[in-house]
Amino acid sequence: MTQEVQVESTHIFQRLQTQLSRMIAETPPGNRLPAEPELAKQLGVSRATLREAMRSFEGQGLIRRRQGIGTFVVGHSQVIESGLEVLESIETLARRIQLEVSMGALHVSQIKATPTMATALQVEENAQLVQIARVIQAERRPVAYLVDTLPEDILAPADLQQGFTGSVLDLLLQHSSLPLATSRAEIQAVAASPEIARLLEIQRGDVLLLFSAQLFTSTGKVVDYSLSYFLPGYFQFHVVRRVEGSR
Amino acid sequence: MTQEVQVESTHIFQRLQTQLSRMIAETPPGNRLPAEPELAKQLGVSRATLREAMRSFEGQGLIRRRQGIGTFVVGHSQVIESGLEVLESIETLARRIQLEVSMGALHVSQIKATPTMATALQVEENAQLVQIARVIQAERRPVAYLVDTLPEDILAPADLQQGFTGSVLDLLLQHSSLPLATSRAEIQAVAASPEIARLLEIQRGDVLLLFSAQLFTSTGKVVDYSLSYFLPGYFQFHVVRRVEGSR
DNA sequence: CAGTGGTCTAGACCACACG
DNA sequence: GTGTGGTCTAGACCACTGA
């Protein structure tokens, strides 16, 4: 009916994306792209502009840039799919599709509750908490960053000494008699902070899907507050919604 | 020759963010920040670096940059909160909290099904479809971009001539006898394309929450395929998840 | 060591809003 | 026209990797 109005000539960015898209498609997975200065020269743009255009492809998981090594085309990875009606650990989801995941960079610390944590966990401010941060890897690549915060009486650091594979949920299910019932998760899109970007080996500002969740027992007590950052392209979350007034 | 050696060269970004954060907090909502060249000089950085640091604050909805006018501090806006168990239109959600929303930039077109659309809508490729794209505004600011695609026999362009306020869901509920039952939505974090960035008045590459949804009737027929892009900071989606099976 | 991506700079020009 | 943010450039230096 109507035609989209599109500014074309001045926007090098879009032309670049088209060229890069073709170049990536024509490069076998695992292979390296030309170095940035050379590629910029080839395409007739500055390196800054080239890098900006490359960002979106990295965000989609099509390429991976590694400092000191180069930029590589990534093959279509297996996707971890999950509905949001049931809470399951990444390990459980991965096992279902025979995908191997591992944990890297585990960091356990004892902290005092900040106002945000105190509210989320329904504890006093400055209460003693245990925080468990770790990166989840699939196919030798970081794909998620998970931070769980729990009251010290729910889980002590010692409980993590042996056989912790990355899932606090599985640990609580196996090693405690807590009647876990539900989890309430808020869903947000966020930009990667410099710290999280470093851990996930992406650029700062890249998009991440964030779940901020509280884990409840059947008595309504909060036993865990978690932040889960997911790289796009490796996870696929879906939810079935009921239409109001139907049923 | 007398080039300055950079001090804390790897931390300029974080220092900048701290300074900007304080500056934004101290500026009353609605007021303007200094112009970029001046602010860059004040803070002792280049304009490019300043702009990069400002991006995250715009992504959080704390500031708003408007070409030709300036950069403004935004007051804490009212948040549209919704659970994902029930599908409701933004209009319905907004009405509940007495928030005024309006529709801008309605764009209705007749198109032929692309492969993606054909799959999602369970129709033949090149089937005649109606596509409805529009921006949703709250507090005189674009906050969401919605694109609905439907088979022509479900909804004709003529049905949109009068009284369409932005919600295809509400229109289908009111003006058709279709037994709408459920919606299946995939949840992703995406970077804004140049086109969507322009429509939502944000920067390209800014983070958006995207729902890709199919709307089903009780007989399992797909009547609508929609893409919904949400600005962070204006919406809060949550879901309650059931903990499955203690082993 | 050489080569890669990561960051930052200074300056230029463009597109847009407003008087 | 003036002043704003939006885009792009050419070049410099830093941080990291691997031979």
C-alpha cells in the first residue's frame, strides 16, 4: 500500500551490514575474518564504523571477536529451549538435548545484604548472605552468567565444596529438605556492563536477556535471589499466555 | 611530541559513568544537560567516549537525547507491569494504572507472506497478508513498537479505518467471533535496528525486549503473528514458574 | 616479538529543531 | 542562521595472544 521511506546514501552503516552479512555467510564456520584494519580498508570505511557494524553480528552470535587472536565466524550452535511455566536448571535443559555444558569462573563470597537484596530476600539489611557467581559454558564458549544470593542459613559456602556443577536449584533440590514451590522472575533486556562483558567475552553494551528471580518455598519464604544473564542466540525462552476472557 | 600519556586509560569509561550518574541525579527531571562538545570538554574526554558512556543511561530511560534540541533528564515514569500468564493489550494494562497511552505512526500495508511469516501463520508462501505497524506512546514518548501480521481473511484493512487505538488483540476480541484461546510468545533481547531506533527515538544498538508471538484460536489456528519491541524502563514483565519434581 | 582486537582522541560534516 | 545531537574518519596507543 505505502512505501517505507528510507534514507540510503548517507548511511554507510546499513550498506556495511549488508556487505558483512554476505561475507559472514560465505565464510565457513570456524574460519577467521580479515583483521579489522585490513577489512576496513577493503570496505572503504574507518575502523570505528566497521566495528560498530560488526557489533550487531556478534550480538546475534554469528561472529566472535577475541582480543589478540582475531574475529571468527561461528557455526549455528545448538539452542537451549525452554518454556517459562516450569523452572529448570540450565544443566537439566542441556541434558535433555544432549548438550554439554560446564561451569567456569566460580566465585563464592560471603556478603552483607544490600537494600535491594534485603528486600528481595525478605531479610534484614546487612544480614549475612552467600553469593555464588559463575559463568556457564556450552561448546567452549561462555553463554550465561548466573549470580545467586542466599541467606547463610539456607546454604553455607561449605555446601559448595564438592560436586557443585553450576546449578543452585539442583543443589537445593538434592541436598535440602526445603519444600521449593515457585519462582517469580522479572524479565528484562539489558546492556552488558564492562565486567559482565569481560566474563562472557562479548563487548560492553551488547544485549543480554536478564531474569531477576526469587525462589519461594511452599510457605512463601524466599530462599534464593538470582540474576541470570543470557547471551542471545544460545537460548530460546517462550511462554504460553491465556487470552483474557477465554477458557 | 608532547602527547599526553593517558592515565587510567582502561578506566575512563567507568569513571565517566560515575560522573554522569551523579550529574544526572543532580539534574531535576525535564532539565537539559550541557551540550555534548561542552560536556566532553568539562569532563576531559572526547565526544565519542562521552556519547558511548551516555548510551547506557539512555538505555535505562534516565536520559533522552533529541536531535537538534538537546539531552534531557527524564523523571521516573510510571511502569506498566504485567504477568505473562495472561495476554492483555498494552491499552488494557495502561488503563488499569490510569496511564494515558496513545498510538502514533500507524502504518497499514498489504503484503505477501515471507517464508518466516508463512511458517508462523501456517499459510502458503506469498499468501495475502495484512500488516499493521505502529508506535505506542506514553507520557508523550514512544515506548513500544508493535507489528502485527494477519491473513487477509481474518482482518481487512477496512476494519482499521475507524476507532483503531493500537491494539489488534482488542479489535479481534470486539469485532470478530473468533474463539481466541492462547498466545505463544518467544522472548528475546535484541539491539535496535536503525529503523526501529528512529521510530522509538533511541540510538541504534540500544537494547530492546522483543516478544515474537503467535495468537491461536481454540481450534489451533494461527490468526496473528506479532513482533512487540519494548523499551526498557517502561515495562516490567514477570512470570511465576513452578518448581518441577524433587528427584 | 609481531599481530590482533579494545579504547580513545580530535576534528569534520550531516540532519534536525527552533527562532 | 544557530545550535543541537548523529555519523564518520584517520590515527594513536593499550592489552592480549601466540610463536
